Amino acid sequence: MKRNEIIIVAILLIGSFWAFTLDDNNRYRNETYTPCELVDLTAKADKFITPDELAKRIMNNDPSIVLIDLREKKEFEIYSLPNAINIPIKNLLDDQFNPVLNQNTYTNVFFSNSSDLASKAWMICTRMGFKNNYILQGGLNLWAENILRPTAPKQTAVNAEFVKYNFRRAASAYFVGSSVVDENNGNNGNNENKTAAPAPASKKKKDAAGGGCN
Amino acid sequence: MGPLFPLNLIGEETNLIIGFFIGIGFGFLLEAAGFTNTRKLAGVFYGYDFVVLKVFFSAAITAGIGIYLLSYYGYLDVKEIYYPQTFWIPTLIGGFIMALGFIIGGFCPGTSICAAATGKVDAIIFVGGAIVGVFFYSVTFDAIWAPIRDSGAMGKVNIASWMGISQGLFLFLLTIIAVMAFFAVTIIQKRVTSKRDYKL
């Protein structure tokens, strides 16, 4: 064999050996994790965001949070979270939504009525290698239960429960407005709103302090 | 990222223009490498020149490795690349007829077009024969060829998955086979050419 033939043969051998060492039948295009890696990730990842945490972040006007409603357009139009965008799960991988999902800046929170659609979306997006995906724990059902219509803890509950309850009542007032109904006594909650709205008030104070001498 | 045309990353016009320039390059290289010479192609069968075998085997492996690596690193979607379904009986018959065509006519379909473009009369006749053959096939398809055409259907088969081994291993084994074939044909060529003086 001539010298250049030997060189070509050597290159081919190196190339095919490279392909051989890379071999991994489980790895497909666009899917960053193998099924095994995904199982590990599913078990480890802190992928849920609780309604309380989400409410806090929305009330603090967290600019990094993107709310993604996975239900159909009809349901989305009837009710959704403030400033949520609608990506029906069947359109999740449409090109037009790729910039929303495939990014590394914002925190995407998936939700639907419960958390199963969101879990599916989380799985798909994580497998595609998209970053910062979260699931709203319990979906809109738990959101309504915890934030929109909070129930008072028992009198014997620990203090933390009352703090949480107070926050939820404040959040309820924030999201529903003044027409929130106090479930304890069935009255309109207006008279208790003052005491029940510590979160926005404390935020104001903080802002003033942060603003310096003004 | 790829393939460019099936994923609509380029339009049909751009696709045709790119194809046109690749075609020019392909034809130029076939002519430059002497593949339009009928004796070169026939040499594989007589044992005095195996360049055609070496070149096409290397080209197939290069393309295989390239597609595998591009696909592995996410630059190419293999699912979007067209490859036909396998019908092993007509493929076998077609291969046999094609080999007869190679050895009798001295051209393969690609080289015959290149040679015809250079004005070789035998190549022009060969291309004419091919056109008549295609016409004859299409006219008599329903009457004669349809049952043969559909026999031995295996669906879309990837040879590596058909053998139950991984793509990378298949490529590696194929390269080993190719290298062994290159050595073997080099020895054969030396022996044949030492007996008789073949001139291309």
C-alpha cells in the first residue's frame, strides 16, 4: 500500500474507533439525559415549588419567574395565575415556545389544575436539557386551597402555622382583592385585612430602609 | 441543526444550488480520479486495479462515521435523513444486474454520466441504454415487475440494529473489514499485474 493510502486507512480507523468508544444507544439527539440519568434526576431534583413560595415571589414582583399554564386556551381564559402565559401541553415543543423554555435566565413554573400535566412538562423539558423548570405543587387546586381560601389552623397548632395562615390570608387579599371571605366566621374579611396583611406592609418598610436617607 | 433541507433551514432553491455545486465537485473528482475510464471500473473484476473499491469503501465509511459523530453531538437529526425501505430479493437481483452492467459496460450510473459529458461515445450509448431500460421497466412494471418489486420486504432496516449490535461497533467492524480488504486487494493486484502488463 502507498503512503497516502496508509494515512487514509489510519484516519478511518481512528474515526471509527472514536465512534465505537462514544457508543451509547440510549443517547438520542436533543435529549441530554439518558433514561437512567433522568430517573436519578427525578428522584433528586427539588422540582416542586409550593403555592406559598410562589405566592411570596409573585407578591414580591420577582422578575425572574415565568408562570406557564399548561391547560387548554379555554380554561386559561376563564382563570389563571396573574401574568401567566398559556402553553397547552400538546404544543409544548412547538418552535414558537422554544425561546421561553430553552433558556437559562428565568425560572419556569409549570402548572395545571393538579400537578400531573406539570410533571409531564417538567419531564419533557428536563429531558430536552432545558434549565430551571419547576412544578407548582398541587397545581391550581392546591393554590386555591392554600392561598385563595386558606383555612385557619387549630387553636392548639404551633405558632409557625399561624404565621403561615396569616401570610396566606394576606396573599388571599392580594390575589383575590378585598372580597375575600373569611371562612372562620363567614364574614367579608375586610375588617381583618389590616391585621392579616403583614407581608406587603413589611415589604414596604424594607423598601424604605433600602432606599437610604430619603 | 441538520439536515438543512428536511428541517426547513434552507429553501428549495438554496438546496438545489448547493446540490448543483456538490454535483460539479463530484463530477470533477470522478473525472480527475480517472473513474470515467471503463478499464478502471472493470479492473476490479479482472484484479488489476482496485482503486474504485478502495475509494467507494472509504467514502461509505467516511460518510458513516461523519453521520454518526454529527448525530451524536446533536448537529444532525438522523431520523430526518431519507433512506429507503429494504426489499432484499429485488435488491439482490438489482445488485446482480448492476454488477453485470459494471463488467460489460465498464461504467456505473454516476461515472457513465460523467464520461458521457466528456464525450465518450460508449458512455453516451451506455446512458442511452439506461434511459431505455428505465422506460421499459416503467412501461412493463405492472405486468412483470410489481410482484418482484414488493417481495422480501423487511421495512426500514438499519443493519446494525438488525444484527443486534450498536452503531459504533458496526462502524468499527466495517472499518476493520475494509482495512483487511484493502490489504488483500493490494496483494491480489500485485500478483495479477506482475503476470501481465495491464495498461489503463
